Amino acid sequence: MALSFFWNLLTTSPADRRRAEWGDGDRAWAPARDAASRRLQINHYDYLTQVARVAELTGFDGLVIPDEPDGEEPWIVTGTLLRETRRLELVTAVAPGSASGVYHAKMASSVQRFSGDRQGWLIDGVRGLSAGDPVVPQDSPVRTGELLTLLEGLWGDGPFDQDGEHFIVEKGGLGGLVKGRRRPPVWLRQSEAPGADLLAHAEVLLLDEARPVDALADLIADARRANPSLRIAALLPLLTRAEERDVAAETAYLAPSPSTLVGTYDTVTENLRGFAAAGLDIAVLSAPDQVREVHIAGEQIIGRFRAVANAA
């Protein structure tokens, strides 16, 4: 019953933005400033680096770096954290309309060479006009399919031609830039399984939230009919403590969403075993106050899950 564990690295949670330069300066944890330069000695990227290092040390397999409207740019976060970690896979949100497909592919080739093939791509939905994206939702699958076809074509021996609605390439190719390099595995983030055409390009289907075990098993079966090698991941917000009374107190204070995994360490671990038995391959955990919670999740949840799996 193999289950991989990733952490959904958010950059906009209020509990996390009180750290580093996002603090308003009147708290004990506000950053120190150099008296001469007035420059911050630490910033929010130092905090994100701490989260990544804790995730690596406590057994996580990787990080998912989403594209948040008010958050940090995923490619910049990725580049920063690849230098600060040794083995984590970083799945970077890629907005298909934010640049040319060739430019996206070339950036990926550089990141893979720089990191030892540790980047994946996360393709989310349409960003909307507020982000400068004019494509309407019904046209998004076509654009995504063209981008992923382009990525595969440029990663080949070339030359590659494409005459699409959104991306046009003539005699393209990345040549020696991608020789011996792994093409970034593609994660598609959806609330339901997308069409077979898109699934054919994907290595991972990331569900916005977990389903009841029976419904999850049915969705997985349908998706794998389109792509038998597809791996299934789910975003799983987490609220877990050692004792029931602590869980109850935190629940009353935080009011977690219905999709949140709530319970003691043993209860949450057992729930994850149920998801794995239904066919889930990757649990993407998340919680505010990330340094603390990623530590708890790694030591208490991943540790318990793998101990039981190894003993089986």
C-alpha cells in the first residue's frame, strides 16, 4: 500500500504571513533590520525555505507550489527551494497563457539540468482577466493540450512543428538542452477527471479534494481507463493532534473545512490507509502555520503510515 506524501506550499496564509517581512513590525518575531542599510536581514523566502527543509527532513517526497493570485511567483519559489533541498520533487504551477510554450519548455529544461530532474509541472484552471488571461474556461482544455503536446515535441529529437489555436511552432526543438534530462511530469489539477485527450499527457491527476472512499475508487477507475499509468493525488487539508481533547479545541478555534482530515495521529493515519486502499497514490497535505504543521505531519503521520506499511 504505497502512498507518496507532498506538502502544498502556500504563501498567503495569515498564520504564515506574520513571519519575516510580512510582519507589521510590532511583534517580537518581526525581522531585525540592519541599521546601516535598512534592508531586511530575513524575508518570507527564508520562512518558505524552513518549511521545505522540514518537509525534506521529516520524510515528505515533494512540494506542490500552487499559483495563488496574491502569492509568490511559483517559478521563483521553485528556483529558491531547489537550491535549499537535496531530494524533494517540486511541482511548479505553470500558467499556460503566461508565456510562449517554447519559453515555458526552455525554462523547464534549465530547471531540470540545474536541479537533477526534480521539477514537475502543475497545470491548473484558467486564471481570468484579473491575471491577464483572456481565455474562457471552455477553451482552456484545448490550450492546455496544445502546451503539453508542444512540451513533448520540443523534448524530442526535433524538429517539431505545431499549428494550433494558441501555440504555433516551426522547426522547433531544444536539442542538447534536454539530452539526458527528464521531461517534467505533468500534474493536472481538476475537481473531476478531465477528458481522455488531456489525461493522455498527464502523469498525475490532482483532485481538489478527497472523496468518500467508494466515490474515489470509482473516479480512479474511470480516469485509469483513459490512462492506465495515471497516478492519482488529492489535496488534503490537515488538522491533527495527539489527543482527542486537543483536536476538539483546535477544531473549535480553526473551524476547518468539511474536506479537512481531522483527528488524532492514529485516526488520520487510518483514514489515509483507507484512501490508499481505494487507489490514491499521492496525499498532498496542507495546513496553516506551516513550519509547525509540516513537522507534525512528517514525524507523526508519515512516520506512522510507513511504519505500519513496513510491518505489513
